[in-house]
Amino acid sequence: MLFTGSTPQSQDSAVYKLRVKDLLSMLAQEFPKQQGAVVLFGALENGKTAFAQESSFYYLTGITEPGAVAVFNLNGKSTLYVPNHGDTRAAWVHTPVPLVQANAKKLGFDTITPLGQQAPGYQLYPFSDLKHYDALIKDLEAIAAQGGKLFTLMPQNNSEYVEQRWMIERLNQYKPGLKTAWEDVADFVAMMRRKKDMGEIEKLYKAVEITILAQGAAAQAISDGIRECEVQASLEYMFTGSGARPAFPSIVGAGTNSTTLHYNENKDFLKNGQLVVVDIGAQLDYYCADLTRTYPVSASFTKRQKEVYNVVLACQEYVAGLAKPGMWLNNSQKPDQSLHHLAKKFMDERGYGKYFIHGIGHFLGIDVHDVGDSQQALQDGDVFTIEPGIYIEQEEIGIRIEDNYWVVKDGVVCLSESLPKTADAIEAFMKETDDEESEEDFDIDLGHDMNREAEEGEEDEDFDLAEG
């Protein structure tokens, strides 16, 4: 089954067009009088996992079609190139809005045209013959021949935009004349994606709401004698039933497994006396949540577990109280203004510094570890996690508490404030047996309109935009 999200591709076309306009404006300032076009390659299907569009391609186009290529000329003309599968693909997959010329304006483009010659089957592959791209190649050559730049996403690192860079390398080998025309604009797109607009905040909040529901399912499922994967099944049922999917492999680690940061085998049995780290996130309409809670299998913390738990919670609350525009997520040159270094100092002063072995948090958005430089100061519109942890393997104590925060002008708003996290609240959360009350506590209104609440000044103790 292919996941394309619940939002029609055309619904936010005005938003995507505005983003492209902003990007072209930045490029015009950086490269005055330069001709050319922005060239973006969509992701390809791999047959092993549900399809997910390349994040920046989606951010700028809203198009969820695999293998599509978007070209935005600096003169304002826009073209979407769609793989040519004839009538084959329609029998295999669903496209919310048919990618044909009649729908071009609705989807935010001037022209929708075949990518190249007809390809066999219903999908393209990394080594598909480049004749299936010949219409695109002809147009790119024409731009390069006139001295135009091909602005694209090709940062020189070992992790980002792998498929896009792979496609560019193939094109360069096939048409060497293109090689000098490419110009990386990944930093420009990263700056845009980092600052979340109100529509993105609402999508993130909905993903958080679903993840809170899933944490509730996990808390109810945890008990002596069941397996970690049974807890995983309970929580992921909530994702699926809410029209979402896991944003990353769900982590359910008990006992020693709780001390492994990215443990995801989820196969061992839970035993009374153990702690369980549940690190999960829903992805809805391509936006991700990332929330972690730590639960005692017996529904009650031991004295020692509660002692360590309270240090982790106090660290998170301390860091959240400091977070605001002008602070840094992690900057070794400014340790007194770096949230990570301040958290590490907090842990050191309480004797737990050596057990805090990861960063204090990361940016969040279309990607779980979203674009953004942690060594640049936080700014209004950032969304990030605060997730201190202590991991003492010899005691089988692994504790992590993670929430999602939105940076506003004078501090941060916790998007996941309604998810219990004090030790007492966690114990009460797990012992809750009244299904009606539990359902009421975690009811999700995916039509929630935060803009309206802010304008009307409605009170919401879990999420008050006016206060933020």
C-alpha cells in the first residue's frame, strides 16, 4: 500500500506557490541577473517500505507522485515532469489529483508534461534508462546552453539528498555539459523549512495529538509477562486508526534494552521491576511528532527509579525554562547559552553527567531530525525536542523524557503538554482502568483550528496559543 497522506495535493497549492516564490526571490538577490531554474527531483519507490516523498520536494510542491521532477524557472515559468507509464500506473496506485495538464493550475504549475519516453511497468528505478527522462534532459540542456544555472539540492555531505544527488551524477555522466551548471541551494531551502508557518504548526500539533493517544495505549498495554512488540502493536494501532503512520521505527525497550538509545528489536518480555522506554512518533500529512515516556512495568516506580526519573524531569523543565530565541540548541563556543551544555552541566552537578550520552534535542518537522543548524541561535518559528536521559546499564535503568516545543517570541510552547510526565502522573496514567474516562482524556479532534482559538481567545490549558 502506498501512503500519500490524507490531504489532497491541490489543497495547499497556494502555500507551495508562495514558498517557491520566496525561494526564487532569495536566489535573485544572491545571484543577481543570473538566468536559470530550480530543479527538484522527487523520491523513487523502493518496494520494501510505504512510499514517502522527498521532504524538500514535498515542502515546495506538495506533490506525492514518485519520480516526478519539478522545474521552476527564474522567469516565473513552472513545469512538473511526470514519469510516462502510459495507462499502466493508474491500475496500480491512487493519485489524489490526476497529474495532467488540465489540473496544472490547481496543482501550482504552468505545465505538466511527460518526463520522457514511455517506461515499462508502473514505476521508475534508480537505474532506469535515461531515455525515460529525455524531455527533462532536453530542457535542462537548453537552460545550460544559454548560461543558466540549475539550482538544486546537492550539499557536499554524506547524508542528505542522496537520491537527488545520485540522479544528478547520472545526468552528468550522460550529458557532461550539464556538470558546470548545477548550483547547490540546500542552505536556502533549509532556512525556509526551519521556520514553521501556522499551517505547519497545526499539522505538527495533530501529529503530536495522535502520538499522545498512542502513548496512552502503550501505558495501558504495559504489564508483566507481555512482549515489547505487543506494546508496539497497541500503540501503532492508534497511528493507523488515526490515518497516520510511524514517523520512525517505534522504540519499546524494557530493562537493559531501555539503556540502548535506538533499540527497536522490540522482542523481549516485560518483567515487574523493569522500566520501559517508549519513544514513538506519528507522521500525519508528512509532519512528524517525537515523544518519549518512561514507564514502570509494575505501574509503580521503585525509590531508586523515581530518584533518577525526577532528575531527568527536572533537567527537562530547567532547559525548557531557558529556551527562547537567541539561545542555542548546541553551541560549544557559547556554553552558557547552549541548551545542551547547560543540560550537561545540570546532570554533572547531580552526579549523572556520564550517564547523559546524547544531545538535548533536535529540530522537528517534515523530518523527525529536521533541517536546521543546532549551532545557530534558536529563532521564532523553530520546532524542536527537549529530551534529556540517563542510562545506567548496570542497574537496568534507562530513562528518557521527550516533548516537542515551538519557539515563540518570548519562550517556547510545549505542543505535548497534555501528556502526563511527572512520576506520580505516570503511575496514575498506567493505573487508569475506566475506558470511558481514558477515551475522553485522549480524544483527538483532527479538525482542531488553532488559528480560530487564538483569535477568539478561547482558553485551553493544554495548548494556549494566545499565551504563547
